Amino acid sequence: MTDDDLLEAVARLPTVSQPTPSPDGDAVAFVWDDTGRNELHLAALDTGETTQLSDGELPRSTVLPLLWSEDGERVYYHRDDAGDEQFDLCAADRDGTHETVVDLDGQNRLLATDGDDLLFASTASGQLNVHRYDADAGEQRQLTDRDRPVYSATPSPSDERIAVTGVHPEDLDGHEVVLVDAEGNRERTLDLGDASSEFSAADWHPDGDRLLVGDDSTGVHRVGVYDLADDSVDWLSDGTDPEQAAAVSPDGRHALATRMRDASAVPVVYDLETGDGRELDLPDGVTWPCGMGAVADPFVDDGTVVFTHQTAAERPSAITYDLASDDATTVQPADYGDLDPDTFVDATYHTYEAPDGTEIGGLLYEPEREDGEAVPGVVQVHGGPHWQSMRRFNTTVQFLATQGYAVFRPNYRGSTGRGREFKHAVRGDWGGAEQDDIAEAGRWLADRDGVDADRIAVTGASYGGYSAYCQLVQQPDLWDAVVARVGITDLHALYEEDMPHFKTSLRQQMGDPEENRDLWRDRSPVEHVERAESPLCVVHGVNDPRCPISQARIFRDALESERGWTAGEEFEYHELGAEGHGSADQEQKVRTFELLGSFLDDRL
């Protein structure tokens, strides 16, 4: 049975994220939820003194970046309404005074500071495009007007040009980089790769004539320095493992990147004079400059970088790393509350063969067990699909492991970290071969010594929730329980309700919704509810803008009308108020864990 005290303790573990150094390197702003929800904090690097700057203003999600104003006096952050992701952009002074600077209708995302101004992406005019907030005038204006979404805007050191990365106009699979002037007028398109490759600009060299870029035209994402004078690239990566470009040091001597290997994210620093690179001396896990999804400069000074660091069994901490001495200093330590850090289990990396022979890798978490004891197993499916389960601390997984479940997290085809071909293998085939990979993960887990083959569940959120629904109707005899969180059930309904940039992603993944109508219907789990057999639990936030609550309601109604099931009897159905596409709010995590733990207790 679920240990309620342990459930509470795990769900309420405070998490540090998005550590972002100030321009002059005297402080680090970060997000921490020691109060029970996300709050903005400031740590002085000379004294270590920490100050809380917010009181309920930040959104529930922890993956959103922070930015400092150029003068280092204000920190920009996002704010939404109960998880709806229709972000306003706000600023907090060092004394805790807050101001809303952008409140355009739609979703607004921080991209960069440009002198005294702020660059941000917004859906105010429809598609996600670059806008500028003029700090002096207190006004905003749109800079780009593209039909396809823009994902980043990186201003040059002189603030005269901006490198804009967006979806390629000729191929939905590709990204292009365009240089525009300060008013958004196109100057040139950088010449690299082909229309289907993901070309991106991460940072400018301080000389203003070169850019740190990334590209996957060879099949494996690599990092290089693009020379604007002759459109040439000096590639730094050796092409063995995928790498993501991060930043150039203020003195222009080093480039920082992140290398993906066996579900780990390893920081790499390159000497731009010699081209030599080396991995930083940190434990195997997930180490991100500033934090996941960060857009800020991670350099405190020419040789010191701010990271978040964590492993599968170790909570996130914020650190500074000295590139010369390889010394790491903790800015904000990992927080375990009253729990012994040894409570949590490490992950081991394993591979297995999918039915068609494709090798699939994944992470296994095995709980402590008595000799001869067989424990129930849970396959946890990551979202995306273009993401991967990594050696980072996952609270849900650790909750399940502390309750005695063996958890396996497969990186099915479509996952990142294994190159372009593997990532694109899911294109045009949602609900197809990747679902075979997930089903085989269940069989693999059931065959493990010490795992009870008669007690195997599958769960996931977002695309993982879609996968849970797919498994429910495609493999009804395989699973003993299915938990679908914020999942997709009807692709056409999703397309009609989604934000413009998500519609672009859906067309990229599955083609035109009308031209490929039969495929879209076949790969919508709601079309196959008559096959559902496994015990099912549905959990969905009512304010979710990515996978709207209608997705859960459509499936619930179909189960009741076409399958003859009743919510609360043949299946469980839970809507979470004041929540969107997941939450870091501790009360919401407690409730979600209670629902998950109770359901799996009853079924397994």
C-alpha cells in the first residue's frame, strides 16, 4: 500500500531551476519552490545570501527561462493564469518591486535582451513571431512576420543585427537562420545545410562577425562557428554524439555545448583557437547551462559558467564551474527535506530489440526488495515525442520507486539523443512503430528477474499520455493498468484548438489534417475505444493549452457511449482545476501522486 508520509515528503521536495547569472557576475537569479510553489530568488555570489523576490507571481512550470536586463537591475520572468501558458512578461527589481511589461493576448516567450530592450516571441498576431519591447518608451512592436514559427532571436554584440531561427519556409522538418536588422528587416539568410536540416544560431562571437551554430544535416547534431565573411563553418563536434550549442565566453576564447550520450547531458567546452574540446569533470547525469530551455548567457565571467546539475538519484542543484581549475561551487544546494538522499534509486541504462529489430535504449529504476520478492513494474513514457528520458531526477519515477515499483523509461523511436534518422522515424507514423517500441518495453520489463509479469502498468504525460491511450486500445491484453495524463485522444480536435505554432508542429509530424484524414483518424485513440480492456485512469488539467481538457472529455464520452463504461466504475476520470499541462505546485503534485498511487495500488 502507498506510504502516505513518504508520498507527501517526495511530492514536497523543493526544486531549484533556471540559475541565471547577472551581467556583472555578482548574483544569480533562480527559481525555487521551497514555499510550495515557484518563486523567484536572488543569491549573492560573494556572500551566498539568498533573497526571495516574488510572492506567487511566477507560473507553476519550472522550465521557463529567466533573463536579466542589461544593467543588471531587473530580472524578467513569465507569468500565466493557473497554468494556461498565455504568458505575460514581467520584471522584478532587486528590491522585489514587480512590473508587467508585456501583456499581449496569446502566448509570449522571453528570447533575449537587446541593449535596454527585450526581444520576445508572441502569438499576438497569430503565428509565433519576434517582437521588441522598448523599455524607454514602454511600448512593444512586432519585428518579424513569418507564416511559420520563430523559436529564437539572438542580437549581435553591437545590437545592430539579430540572428533569427525559425521553421524553414520550404520544409517543415527544417530550421533556417536569417539575419535581420534592429527593426526586423531581412538582411540575409545564412547558407548552411539543406531545407530539411535543423540549422540554428545559439550565440554571437564578441567580434560580431561569427556565430555559434548547430546543424544536423550530417545526421547527428553538431556544433560549429559560422564566419559571416565567407559563409564558412569551422565544425567543432566530431559527429559521434549529438551536441547542442550553448554560448560563447565573453572573451571569445571558449564555446560551450551540451553532448547527449546514453541518456546523459554532458557539458563540453571548446577552445576556439585550437578547436580542442573536453568534457567537464562532473558526475554522469544531466548538466544544463543555466537550466533546461534557458535563453540567457550562462557565463559569470570569461572562465566561470552557471549550471544546473542533477543525476537520476540526486536532486538538482545550482553550481558555478571554473573552466581553468575544474572546481565546482554550489550556489543553491539540492534539497532533500527530511529525507535521506539514499532513499532514492539510481538508474541503469539498458537496450532491447523492438519487433522490427531496432535497438531501443532506456533507463531502469529498481526498488529495494526482499530476497525472492517479485515487484510490480511500470513503463513510464516520456512526452514530445522529440524528447528523451534522461539521467535527471524525476520526482514521479522516484515516488513510484519508493512505493516498491520497478520503473522502466524507454527512449522509443522519435526520441532525441540518437541522431536525425531516429528522431524522424516517428514522422507520419504517430501511433505506429513507436508504440511497438513501448509495448516491447513492457514485455522486456515483465521478463526481468524480480518483476511480477502479471502486474505491469504503463503511464505517461503529454505525448506519453497519447501513448498510454494508444497502448490501451492497441495492446489491451498486455497491460494490467493504464494511466494517461494530459494526453492526446483526437488529432483533428487537437489541431482545431491548438496554438498556431503547435499546429505547425502537428502538420510537420503527421501531414495535412485533411489530405491525410484517414491516417489522422486511424492514429486517434478515440477511434478505437471498442478495444479498450485494461483498467484506465485519466488525469488532466482543465487549463491545459497544449492538450486541451476536451481531449480527455472526448475519450471519456466515447468510453461511456460506445464502450458502455461508466466513469468511477469501469475507469477513473479526474480533472485537476487550476492546472495546465503539468505542475510544479506541491499541492498539485501531492494530489497527482495520491491519484496515481491509489490507482496502481488497487490494480497492481
